[in-house]
Amino acid sequence: MSAKATLLGIDQVNKRFGAVTALDAVSIDIRENEFFALLGPSGCGKTTLLRILAGFEMPSEGRILLDGNDIARVPPNRRPVNLMFQSYALFPHMTVRANISYGLEMERLPAAEIRSRVDAMLETTQLAGLADRKPDQLSGGQKQRVALARALVKRPRLLLLDEPLGALDKKLRGAMQLELKRLQHEVGITFVVVTHDQEEALVMADRVAVLRNGRLLQCDTPHAIYERPADRFVADFIGVMNFLPGRANGDGLDLASGAKVSGAVPANLAAGAAAVAAVRPERIALFPTEPTENRVRGTVEALAYHGLDLQVHIRTDACPAPFTIRLTADAADRRPPRVGESVEAGWSAADTRIFPE
């Protein structure tokens, strides 16, 4: 399968607000029909970048290329780009149908075309039975779909979504993550979503860009970012990670406790340099029955039941924070750990990531 063409090029974009640098030489290529996520903590620059893409801010330097044309100075109303706000901003006095058709009416399209496009969008977003309701008669998920339909009916080349699921409860948010992915696939429009929710980005996006302090740290598929984080910040920000501090040697780390951790050492990390070994909780076996390169001993400090899995927190000399292991429900049922119990955990060198401290 051939690679998709680049739709949007963010080229060395800087943005300063007085002495504050919000974006620092950010470059990203976003592909045609891609679901792309901008992810990072508050203040990392992701919303500023989204506003630049929408045309509500101009970059201090750099280019925004849409189909190869620089649109950095093009006003918002002249860009084939729509921005869906977190608040949805529906007209409370209008029906669902009128909310969706509003933008097309402002473009003075023929009435027959407006009706056809709105009917099709009502079907796509599963709102056909709600077309005559007002926003105050809708649930949070239904309002979110109306806002999406209103944006999509104009057929933008690019749809920008600013924390689109932030106002929904956890269960509905999970359902709408899949709904957004389905809609994006059906309508074939490039989506760029801003979120601080790591799980949301991993579930929905084809690729994710992780930002921190205005800089791009990593841009890759969710799987690659989760399994092969570029640095310690990305490893810590995405999911749960155990960190074991020590000093680099040729084959891994020497820990302060005297134990050793085996793993691939980055070429730029000198022997004796301060470093951390990182391992995901689900990669660790409790009461291991097979040989593993890495072992730690400790005492079970706490258990956290999550339904599908059990998180076991161990106090060990190998790291200052509790060492977390994630057991499947089946594994926990076969050999349930107990608080206060002395245990051993093990994992392979291939599952160890090593970063400079």
C-alpha cells in the first residue's frame, strides 16, 4: 500500500507571546485522511498550534503548508479548515437540523443541495431521529455529534478538534472515541485533535505528536510511542512506567542497591553516566516460572483491582517509588498476591528501555 500524501505541513513554526516561547521550531507533516493527535500536558503549546492551523493566531516564524501552499497569513474564513470547540457552541434556539445547515446557508448554497447534504450528515452521525429537537433536549454525546455534523457538512479538507470529549463522562467518552474514529473513516476528512488524555490519543489516532514546553519530542504511531518512547518524559507521560535509577554499563545499568538491570544502552550514553531503566507493568511477571534476565525482590505494599487486571505495588530497594506490576485477572486468580508478602518479579532485557537521567 502506498503512503498517503502529505496534506498539511507544519514547517519550523515558532510562536512567541512577549518573552514566552509557546512553540519552538515545530515541524510535522500530517497526511491526507489521517486521524492525528496533538498530545501533551497543559501549557505545552498544543492549543496554540491548533489556533495557528485554524488561522486565529499567526506564527512568529515558519510556514503552514496546505497542499503545498503557505496559508499562515490566510484569514480563517478563507481556509478549507473547520474548528470544533470543546463547548460545542450550538445555537440553543435552533433545531438539530437548523444547527447543521447554518454554515451552508451562510454560503448561500441552493436549498436542494443544503437539504441533501444535511440529510446525509444526519444519517452518518445517527441523528436522523433527533433532527427536530433543540440542544437542551439532547444528551452530551448527542450534542457532540451535532457539533461534529455541523463541521463536517461543510466538507472541510481539515477538521480541528479542541479537547472534543472533555465535557463527557468517562463511559460516554470511551464510546465517543470509537464514534469519532468511525466518522473520520466514513467521511474521509483529515482530523487533528488536541488532547491531554493519553488513552484518548492512543485509541483514536493514526499518529500522535507529543509536545512539551513548545517543542516536539516524538511523532509516531501510538504503538511506537508506547513501546519505544523517545525519552524519559514521553515514557512517563504515556501510560504507566517503572523507573529504576542507576549508572550505565555496557549491558544495562548498575543500580544503587547493587543489583543490575540488563537492556540495550543508547549509543550516546557513556559508561558510568546517570541513567534510568524503564519497564512497563504489563511486561513484568510476578512469581516468574521462566528464566528472565532481570529480577527484583520486594514486599507487596498495595493492591489495586481494576476489573480486567490487578495492579500490584511492590516496595523494593531497586527503585525509590513503588514498583508496579499489572496482572491479568486470570493470573491474579491463579496465584493471588497478598499485602505484606515477599515476592519476586522478573522481565526480559528486550522489554527494558534505558534513558539518560
